[in-house]
Amino acid sequence: MNATILAAERLAEEVLLPQALVTDGAAQVPAESLSELARAGFFGLYGPEAFGGLGLDGSDALAVIERLASGCLTTTFVWMQHHSAVRAVAHSDETLQARWLQPLCSGHLRAGVAFAGLRRPGPPVLVAERVEGGYLLDGTAPWVTGWGTVDVVLVAARDLGTPGGDIVWSLLDATAGPTLAVEHLRLMALNASATVTARFQRHVVSDDRVVGIEVFDQWRGRDEAGLRTNGSLALGVSWRAAHLLGSDELLDRVRQCRQRLDSATALELPLARAEASELALETTTTLVVATGGRAVLATELAQLLAREAVFLLVFGQTAAIKTEQLRARTEDSG
């Protein structure tokens, strides 16, 4: 196990887990928890080493995410959003890289994302209109995590003036104002993620904030191929519950689930993701039953993990994952 994964394990056990119940009841993730992640270099997990990043990818990065999620899913959830901005800027031009990458990789500048609306069927919920010197944004970003803890947000809007409705990716200040209003969402779990719905009304985006233009169909293929990462959140929750139970059988099932996620093709990933979320639900439910009546107390990890598992049933859920989840439930009832 390399030093970066060991550092993630230490943070999970010594910093995140002891604060998990406190974080669960807070209005937002404690600043110190995010600062600990920054000091460990984890805001640069996927960032280029030339800009202070760790330059990780593949299994090592997934292992870090899983370890951190086993400590506190809420903190990990907020922190994970940051990496989409790092990757977007890393693939942009040199001017934008020089401006943004080093502060993003160090965690001095922290980012959220606003692109969940791209997965919704029907007309685009957030559109970009090309004007001189930039774009005007109109519409809704239904899910923006970390409001109040992030400095910038990577926003995706569809340019309907292009044949395929290209995606305009921009890095905007996370500041409400006359053209950007936010509504805080109350969540049954991970409420401290400070998730909001953002509404844009003729919001100006200058060209120097545009980090990329992407053909929508290309993004859709990239999104489907990238379903593996979120599976690490479910693995982290499952591992924690199995560890608290002291169950070698369940720990072995977590390992098997990880192997299926790692080996799955793009077509197989929806089923593997569905299995991962189901395993999190099963392991945490078992922990609640084994804990007994005190599991319903807000001071118990069992109830926190169980609520997190329910959250993970639908977080990052695509139509294909939902189909697999419902199919499994239909087969079980049959």
C-alpha cells in the first residue's frame, strides 16, 4: 500500500470518523476537516504534479476515495466535487492552467460542480446564449454541493445555438447575486454537504471563465464510462459497517464487489454500481439490527451509515443503474 493511501486511511480513522456524527448534525462540513484534506494534498488528487497535484489516477485514486468515505461520507462527498474542476482546467489552455491549477491543487481554492442537469431527460434545464465577449446563462442547476465552503463552481450549460447543443463549461464564483439565486435543499443524509439548487437569470460568463466546449454526445459517452468512481463511496460505507460488525464474510463481499467494479466494462458498470449500492444497504441494515434499539439514537454510527446507504441508492443514479436496481428488487420479490 503506497504512502498516499496510508495517509487517507489515517485521516479517515483519526480525523473524519471521530467527527462524523458532529458533521452529520452541522450546517456544513467543518472547515478544519477540509483543511486537513488540503494539508495532505488530497485536493490535488488528480492534479498534474507540475502544478502541485498528486497526479494519481486509476486504482490508487479510487482507494483514496474509498478510505475517506469510510471515515465520513459527507466530507468525502463535498471534497469529491472539487476534482471535476481540476480535471477540466487541466485539459484547458495554458492561460487558464496558469491561473487556476495551482490554487485548485493546493486546496487554497475549492470548487463545486453544477452539471447534474445534463443527465435529465427532456429539454436542457440550463442554457448558454453566445454574446459578445462570453455567454449569458439562463435556467437551473438542480444540484450544487458545498455552497458556503467552495469558492468556485464548474457549471455546465447547453448552447442551443449549436447543432448538437454543445456543453459550455465555465468556472464561476460561488456567490449569489441579482442574476444567481440559490435555494438550500434539506437532505435526509449528508445534509451538511450544503447542497443547493442554483437559478441563473441572464448571468454573465466572460470568455476568460470558459474552460471548455464539448459536444454533448461525447460527454454522454464519457459520463457513462466514468461510473466507476462513485462506486467507491458505497464501498467505503459498506467496509465501515462490515468492520464495525467484525464480519469477515461481509468484508470479503466488499472485496468481491470492488473487484467486479474494477473489472466491469462500460456496459457492465450499471449492474456493478447497482450491486455496490445494494451491498451498502445490506451491510448497514445488518449493523442496525446487530446494534439493537440504541441504533436509532442520533449518537450512533449505525443509523448514520444506514441513512448514507439509502442516499447512495440514488446518488449518481443513471437510468441504466436504476433499471438494474429495480430488476433486482423485482426478482427478489418474485
